[in-house]
Amino acid sequence: MSDSSRNTAEGAGWGVTERGTYRELMPQRVEKLSWLNPKTLWPARNGMLAAWFGDPTGSTRGRWVAQRTAAGAPADKVIRRDDPDRFSFMVIGDTGEGDAPQYAVVPGFLRASQDSRFTVLASDVIYPVGSTDDYGTKFYRPYQDYQAPIYAIPGNHDWYEDLGGFMRAFCDAPPLAPEPSPRPLTPAWLRSLLWHRARTSDEQRLAEARQLRAAPTQRAVQPGPYWAIDAGPVRIIGIDTGLLGTIDAEQGRWLREVSAGDLPKILVTGSPLYVDAEHHPCPIEGGGTVDDIVRDPDHHYVAAIGGDIHNYQRYPVSVDGRTIQYVVAGGGGAFMHATHTIPRVSVGQVTEDDFRCYPLRGDSLAFYSRLYGRRLRMRRFFTLTEAEATAVIARRLGIAPTRTQGQPARVTLRTRLVAALLGAARRPDRTARFRLPVRKAYTQLFSPGSATYSPPFFKCFLRLDVTPDSVRLRCFAATGNLQQELDPPVEDEVTIPLPRRGTGG
């Protein structure tokens, strides 16, 4: 097995010159998506409009669900498969920028997913706005050689064109009929004046793209944007958190219904419930939260996996004497959200010793120092070696370096200054009220322009091996280098025991 980033710098992808074969999979012309470009940001304005003038996704989602139910989709939205008691499935999140980092995941994903029964795509299938015309290069082409079905839940970017592309691709749904115009001078009317709407899609282009995943074994038609899958001894439940990371009352009622019973359950959500050392329980319209449902012992949840944040994190949270694994799994291809901005972990009784992330904080800081050294043409000042970045993170958080090799690097005034400028979490003895705004400002302002086009990319995906007694969850890395492509390293692994059915345990 290949070394992981937790063992060696080479395992993280540093200093490796033999690039992988992923470029052979890519189209000749690749759009380089920049999140600092106004042409990218302006079509993605609907999230801000929903926050200002009211979120219409609950109403639109209800119309999509009614349309699919009328067309014959199961009213309970449960996909009943014939998987055996022992099987494997994959989870990959936030994939679709259509550039080198997305395609760099594919070779390792195909190797690690051999004999898996299906894949769940957790959040943000297509960037920047979920356009139907982008599905060819950002979904069908990269995963054309994966021979099993792919189910998906939408992320906020898939909602920027009212979920039209997502529903066409995953539910075979025709477009919705236009809604009546809102009353003038109301918030809904103001929102409608600025709302980004989907342009007419190229039907021939979509039909040609769909042929890339047209084999019977690849076929998957799901009942809507949220669903449950009964697979072997577990139920996997996918929820749609829309534009603002919440769910509507109708979906909340459904979630409570499909969560009942003693079948062990795994939640997949577009908005992670634990992320960046914070708890985000996900409100339900009308009262309660998604995490209330997950924590209820009568529902038998063992894990909650969320996309949206483009890295890997795991929080083993103790709830009433049992452990629920809360996982962030959004590293499937989109630009990398920094992990070096995550403060020392102390949330939900999870400590730094229990917490896992990928990339490691030091690798994240080294990655960003190189990126901004190039962009600002200040390489000599900004660029930190991976050893320097690891050392300064350990000093600032008061933790032991995850990866140690050779003589530790000195922490100098320059390395401390670069770490501070790039948003690295402040020392644990500093007051939290000063730490949090610094981290949030960094992640909001700097991360969206962080796409890069040469390895290491620090991408990841999950494989879950299910038996009647347990689920083995592994996080695999994809750096874009050949060694990690041929033998994807395991960056984290945990075995989750399943409660015995009928015991109430």
C-alpha cells in the first residue's frame, strides 16, 4: 500500500515529478473556472438573493417532488435494491469543475471502487450554476468508465438554475411549468427581478453526453432530489439542503418517517453537521433540526456524511453512550478548502486527538503559501516548505506534528507571519472571539480563488464496506501524481459497528 500523507511528504505528493495519466481522460479544451471572476460570481447570485428576499427552494422542491410522484416515482422515495448483506459503495462530493483536479481523482477512484455496487455523489455535482449543458464534461465524461449506478443529492450550486440540470440528469424529469409572477413590490417580486434563470439547454448535446453512461449497469433513476436507499443491512438517506443549508417542512416530515425503525442508517447531506470545529445541526422549517433526528437513539444512525466543504474531516461524536461518525467528504474535484484554518478541535466532546482531516493542516498551509506566492509574485517570502508549514501549525495550535521526519524546521518570524496572513488558526491561548472572524474571513475571501492546475491536488473520496455487523469507512487520497493514482493511499479509516436489529441498541 502506498504511503499516506500521515507517513511521508512523498505520500502527500510533495517532491514527486511523475504525473498521473488523468490528462488522457480530459477533453482537449478545458474551461478554467475562476471564483474571482465576476462572470463566474454573477450567475451564482441566487444564494445571496435567497438570503435577502426569502428562499424559494422549498416551494420549487415541492413542485419537483410532486411532478416525479405523478410520473410514478415511489411516494416514500425509497430505492429498494437487491444488494447482499456484504457489499461496498462509494461516496464522492463536490466534483464538477471539469478541470484537472476533478479528472485527477478518476483513475484512483476507478481502482478503489472495483466491485462496489453504487456511488453516492454528495453535493454540488456541477459548478458554477448546475447548468444542463455542463453535464457532459463535468459528470458523464469523467465517470463514463464507472460501471455501477451513481445516485446524487444536490448542493447549493446545483440550485442556482432551480435544479433543472440535476433533475434532468438524475431523475429523467422534464422542465417544470413556469410559476405565476409574484405580486409587485413584494420581496418575492424583487427577488424575481434579479434571479438567475437557466438558459435553454442544448438537447442534442445532452443526449450525446448521456450515451457515455448508457450501459444498463450504470442506469439509475432516483425519485427526486432527496431519497432513501435500502441496500443490504443498511438504509442510506440523502437529503437536499437547497441554497441555504436548511430543509423545508415537507422534507422534514419525510425524513422523520424514513428514519423510523431499527435498520441502521447513514445520512448523506449537502451541508455537513460538524465542520471546521463547529456544530451546524441544520434547521428544519417549522422546528427541530436534522441532527435531532440523527441523534435520536430510536433512529439508529451510525454516520452523517456531508459535502459542500472541499476537504475531508471526521468527528467521532459520543451521543448517549454510542458514537456517531460525522464526516465531511467534499474533496472530489472542486478547489480545495483550507484545513489549516481549522482551530484546535474541541466540539461535541471531540478533541484534537480524535479529529482527522485531509489534507493535513501543514500540507494545506504549504499548498496555499505556494499558490499565493505565485499569484502575488512573492515566492521567496510566501512559500513555505511542507516541513516549515507543519512546524508552524504545530506551534500555533499546541499540538504534535502529525508527520515527523528528520530535523524539525525552525519556526521563524517569517513563517509565523505567512501563517497569520494565510489565515492559520491562532494559538489556543488566544481568545476565541478574535480567532473565529480571522478564520471565517480567510475562508470566505481567499479560498474561492484557490483552484490550481498542477499536483499535488489533495483530493479525496470514500469507500464504505458494509457487513451485517459493521461499516468500514476509508478515505482515499488523489494527488494527481502517478504513484497515488496507481495505489490510492488511505488517509483515514474507521470501523463503525452496526446495532443489532430488534435490540434497541
